[in-house]
Amino acid sequence: MANDWLLLFPETIRALLKALPAALLDKVEEVRVREGRPLEINYAGRFSFIAGSGGLTLAPAEAYKPGREDAHRLLDLISNHSLYTMEEELRKGFITIPGGHRIGLSGRAVLSGGSVEHLRDITGFNVRIAREVTGIADSVLPYLVDRSRQRIMHTLILSPPQQGKTTMLRDLARQISGGGSAGREGSRPALKVGIVDERSEIAGSRRGVPAFDVGPRTDILDGCPKAEGMMMMIRSLSPDVLIADEIGRPEDAAAVTEALHAGISVVASAHGKEVAELARRPGLGGLVEQRMFERYVILHRSEAGTGFRVLDGQKRGLLLVSPGERSGGDLHA
């Protein structure tokens, strides 16, 4: 069903969203529900409020303002009527639901021993819509292939939040696992891919079965912490390529290093605008300084779309694609 994410919302909000033009709904990336404040959508790098009478507005006074019942009903729907089973997610501040959609939560933090135990009085929701964009990695992948050794180079995808890292990883997994053309140089073998999907966003698994096409030779560890999951993959699933989203902690860097020393290619993503920023981070700085990554893909976004740069391990430019030049659709996640 197209735009089945609409079923996440209580009836009043759903009706306002469904009344928007279909072309706009296909571009929606975030729906922000804040109790007592304007209902907001983000799309194609822009934002608007949704008017109480329908349609879009930039005037907060004209916007529909979700009430207490809307917030309670939304929480009930996304927790599948069982908030008790979501204790771990409430501690982390987000819930990932089938299809890879992720709902960030805000409310009152309940502390235990100085750490967040869970959230209560939840009144804010950021629903991030996950979409599959087949072919989005077409221009990037040829620059990540070591044709002489028939392997994928160790790669880090870098951008601020909501620029397309997860969407790019998803399509890279599909293409690497499926094999195919490597351009004028010949073909790529189909490789074994292991995805450590800590937030259930890359594959969007439901009961262990991926909702997105991540390739025919791909194994997924869903909901598993990245560092532990990478080590489990190395020990038991013998992947040719490991894929993980949003690495950054020291334990993530240690697991990446272990994989590289085991001869396994790593394709991962991290938050940041430039490679130089990573050198100052405790977790990733060592990987950058030791030139563990052979390729960097830096995503950047404007109203024209998402472009990217590909750098080699010494941070020299190999490819620049400006926003709007790339075929295959836009990046969302």
C-alpha cells in the first residue's frame, strides 16, 4: 500500500495528511506532532505546518494543534497498544516500527542512578518516513570497487542527519549482495553481506524478515548493538562485507578495526560534514588517522536535491555529483 505510514496516525491527523496532494505525500520525510503546538511536515529540505482547515501554511496560528487525545492515541498506535513492551525503546528515546520508520520521542525523562530509565508524559513525536530508493547508489558504487582484488573498499559515508546515509547504505547492500556490472571494467561478483541493523532502519525488518530489498546474499542482525553485532557476524556468518549505520563510539571503532584485520570490508556511516571533523572524535579519530577507510562518500543537500563527493583514503577527490545531477530519485533517510 502506497504511503502506508499514514496508518500510524490517529484519525484526525491522518485525514489532514491524506488531504495533501499525492505528489507532496511522496516527498514527506518527517511528520512532527507536538501536543498543543502546530502540526509540522518536512519534505525536500523544506517545512510547512498543516492548517486546521486543510492544506499547508507557514503561519503557526493557522495550523492544526494536536491535543492530548491525539498524543495518547498516537502513542497507543505506534506501541501496538502495549507501551509496557517498549521500555527499552523509551529509554533510548525512539521507537522503530515495521517498515523502518523511526519515531523520535520527547517528554519527561525518569532517571535512575543519574541515567535515563525511560520517558513519561510523552508529548512530542518526530515520525521519520523510511523509503526505498532503488538505484540511488549507481554512481557511487563503481568508485568503491577494487577490481583487481574483486572486493569492496572500506568505506565511510558521512553527512549531517537526514541527508540520505541510510538510504545509500540500503541500496549499496542490495547491489553488493546481488553483484552485477562494474562499468566498463567488467562485472562484480555477488558478495556475502552482513547488516548490523541496530535501529531496524536499514532493512526495516519485521520478525526477522526485511521489508526492503537488501539483496539475495544478505544476513541481518536486527536490533543488535553495532559493536557486538559486528563481532557476532565476524565469528559466525563469515560476511565479505559488513554494513552498519551511524558508528561513532570507541567500541564501534574497535569492532571496525577487528573486521578490517579479519579481511572483511566495512561500509558504514557516521554523522558529520567533513572528514576533518572525525579526527577530533575519540571513536573515529584513530580510524581516520590510520587511514583505515579507503573511500569517503560525503553527502550534501540543498533544495535542488542531494549531491555527493567521493574521496580516496588520503581525502583526494574522485567524484563530485551536484544536487539535481544524479538520477534515480532523491535521498530521504
